[in-house]
Amino acid sequence: MSYSIQMAARLSGVSAHVIRMWERRYAVLSPGRTASNRRLYEAQDIERLKVLRALTEQGHRIGNMASLPTAQLQELLAQSLPSAAEPTPIDAKPTAQEDSAQLVARAITASKNYDSDSLRRLLDEARQQLGHRGMLYQVVCPLIEAIGQQWQAGQMRPAHEHVATAVVRELLMAAVPGQQISGSAAEIIITTPSGEMHELGAMLAAATARDLGWRVTYLGPNLPVDEIVACARARQARAVALSVVYPERCPVVAEKLKRLRQLLPQGVELMVGGRAAEGYQQEIGRNDIHWIHSLPQLDETLVSLARQAPARPWSMAG
């Protein structure tokens, strides 16, 4: 069976834009073509893309892997899996993971220097080295976490955070060239609850959902529960996702999350992620909320929900 590039992107988790770039720059695949010159991918192509995605997410550079056969890539992936029985030698050479950490450190420095141009160049460099998904996993996620920690510890000024937020917003909210979302795709509403002004986590969730084929309505930060529900109803959304960073274990925020779950029909999934999500999960303890604690977990949840039969919860809502 042959697949279009859009289906290959969905099955492999590699965006169509990155697939094209990898083919053009690194010749990682040579797909067949239809009479109208559209790409056609086979099952072995999908498997190769999956392995390449996993390796880039671990920090391996695509340029170093492009010419390797799939079997060798699979061996490399197996060897890359962490093992408690095999500690890292003290004299081991720096890894690609450490390269990513250096990129994050340089990004923090650029933010503290109010240097938006350098930060843009760094993130573009990360995308070129790691691919789009690898950049999200290895650089943007750690950068968002580091910014939140340093802001809370008083190590970053509000203006430093604003510089970083503005540049990362440009990156995450810009459409990836060549990316196409089906008109029949499920829709997700993404925002933060009122009082939550930190939106980088929400923007990362929006970029991730878009990469995985969801239609995304991003509402920005600091929105009351009633407004979130009104938008979800108007858009007939399949899911709502919130990012919560600060404060942690706040009774007022906990009540907002519980009220949102009560107002949404049961067929509309609610996801809550961000640095403070674990505390609210322990505080609220509801199993009808998807508590997201990592980007891979968000990926798995979105893919799982997208595979389920289409639901029409709003047609039954009062």
C-alpha cells in the first residue's frame, strides 16, 4: 500500500515540511511518484521516518544518519536507549544531548541580553540540526522549563521572559511550509486559565497538535472558564488543552479546572499540562482529565484521541 506525504507525516510523526527538507538536503528517502508527480511512500519508508524521528529526538544529527540503511539506524536506536546497567564513562565524549543543552544555555543568555535576533538564529540552528520535532523536544521544551524556573527564582527579569516569549511565539505559531490540515480533522482549543500569563507551554502544545494533524484554535493566555467553553462550543471542539505553570496548588485555579471539566460535555476531552499540572492532579484527583507531564505524553494522547471514532458531544449538550 502506498501513502501520500500527508499520511506519511501523520503515521511517522515527521511533518511533511521536514520530510521534504530531509529528502532535498540529505536524500534520506527516494519515494515513488504518481503520474501527476505526487510523492508515494511505502511501509518501509514510514518505518525509516519513524526511526529517524526517534533518533533526532534523542539528539542525533540528521546529516550524520541520512546515508545509513534502516537496519543500521534501528541498531543505533536500540543502542541509544538508556541502560541503568551501563553507566556513562567519565571520559566519554560530549553527546548531541549536551549540544542541545548548550543551545538552551545560549538561548537563555540571548534572552537576558535582550537579543532577539541571536535567539532567532539559535532556534533556527536547532531546527536545522535536529529537525522540527527534535527542536521541540530537545531545545524548546527545556528552554521553556528553564525560563519558568529562572523567572520564579528571580533570575530573569520580566522583560527577559518577554523577549524569549515573543521569539518562541513567532517560531511556534508560524505555519510550517507545506503543512496541510484536513478539513475533517478534529479541533482542539488551547489556552491558559484566567490569571495564568505564562503561555509558552500552551503555544508548544498548539504547535505539537498542529504537527499531528489537529485543527488548532489558539486563544492566548489568561481566559475565563466561560469564555473557553463558549469558544469550544462554537467550534464544536473535540478537545480543550490548558497550560498551568504558576501558582502551584492554588485552590482558585483548582476550582477553575474542576468547573471547566463540569461545563464541557463528557465527549470533549480536557488536557491539563505544564509545570504545575502534577500538583493539581494530586489536588483534584479526577480521572476524567488527561494530565500531561511531558511532550511525548502529549504526543501519545493526541494521536490516541485522533484515532478514535469521531464524537459529536456538543449535539447532546444542553
